[in-house]
Amino acid sequence: MADEVRVAPVDGGTAELAPDRERPGAFTLLIDGAPQSHVDLADPTHLDFAYQRRIGHLLDLAAPARQPLNVLHLGGGAFTLARYTAATRPRSAQQVVEIDAGLVAFVREHLPLDPQARVRVRAVDARAGLAKVPDGWADVVIADVFSGARTPAHLTSTEFLDDVRRALAPTGWYVANLADGPPLAHLRGQIATAAARFERLALAADPVVLRGKRFGNAVLVAADHELPVPEFTRRVASDPHPGRVLHGRELVDFTGGAVPVADATAVASPVPPPSVFR
């Protein structure tokens, strides 16, 4: 691809691969102008987006170094986190569920996966794909699903998380990329929803996002066992764009009495303001 920008219509809009001028062999995927993923083909362990780096920390902490994992990715983008897992944990078995078949073909053509990576990609709806995963198969389920710039409503409910729990191993983790801005009602509702289904939670985000000063991403991790919060907190605080981790009583207080979301009441995540992508 060299320095050439590639543009193509996909099912969800217009996809664009823009070269990273500072990293040869790296590209940013945009859908209708909204950045979706960053991929460094020369170094798949490089995670440029802050939220992806935070999910990368969790993938690092989910098991001893180099130990293979079974990972389910709901939402594919440019397969950044699947590439990261394949590079850091060889022999991992991964499934990517991405509804946009046109996007899958576009990414496969211009940013091909390592043929040695055990990554299966299925072009179906995330919840339909999740339903096909065997009980207890996944060590980690990552939900990073956006239609345009919004998470679809049917991927925000307790019923959705019931199926996530079914697919997770007893020691597994659920990890979600959540996007919200002031007054953070969606984010608080998603924390309450996860708390209704999992015993332990932690949330990582930029401090300005947590203070309700700016629209942005937050990474939620949930499990039924102790999470490595001290090490996760240290890594998030040491990132190029330092973040903050909330857990325990602090996270309960942040949730502020929000109630769990059910299928019957679920709505898509809010529309980002235009300034987010400028």
C-alpha cells in the first residue's frame, strides 16, 4: 500500500485506510470519517489508540505470558486486538465476529492477517455470532462493536451479558469498550448492567472522561473472581496518555444508582459530538 490512501464502500458506510506518516507499515481505519482501528503490520504489538492499549494490558494480565488463550472478539474493525493476541500469545484460538462483510473483505485485502495466526472471522451480527460459541469456550470476550460511532442497543443489555457469561470459562473475563460523554448516563448504565451479572468490575478511562468533561472511551472489565487491579492500574497510569482505574466502592459511587439495562429498555450508545473526530 505504501503511502496510498485506500477508500471503498462497505456495508456500514465508507471505509478508509490512511497511512500513519510516523510509522511505516501502519494504518488507521476510518468508517465515514470516524477512526475505528490502528494497525501496525510491522509490529502488531504496537497499540496506538489508548482504549486498545488498555485492552492490551488486560490481555497481558489474563494469563501468564505467552500462554495461549481462547479469545472472542465481538466487533472486528481491522483485527487489531486479534493481531496483538496472536503476536503475544502464539497458538491462541480466536474468533472475530464482524457483521460488515464488506469491511472484512476490505481489511483482509489490504491488511492481511498472518496466515499462521489461528483467527477465524465470521461476518454475522455480534449477538448471533456469540450464540454460536460453545459454553465455557472463551477465556476473554471483548465487546468493541460500533455501528457507525454507536454501540447497537441489543449489545448493551443483561440478556446479552447472560450469553457472554455462558460463553465464558469460569475464570474468564468480559471486556467492553464503551463510549460516552456528559452526563455519562450510558456509561453508568453499562456498569450497573455488568454489576448485575458479574461479581468483580474495574473501569479504565481518561480522567477528563470520568469527570464528565469530554466524550471518550472507557474500558470495562468484569469477572466472577479477583481482578489484577493494582497491576492494571499501574499500567494504565504509565501509558503515554495516562488513565485512571476505578473499582470497588469508588466504582459503585461513580455508578450513582444507575439501574441495569434490559433488552426491553436498551438504547444505542449516544452519538459522539462532531468535535471528537476533528
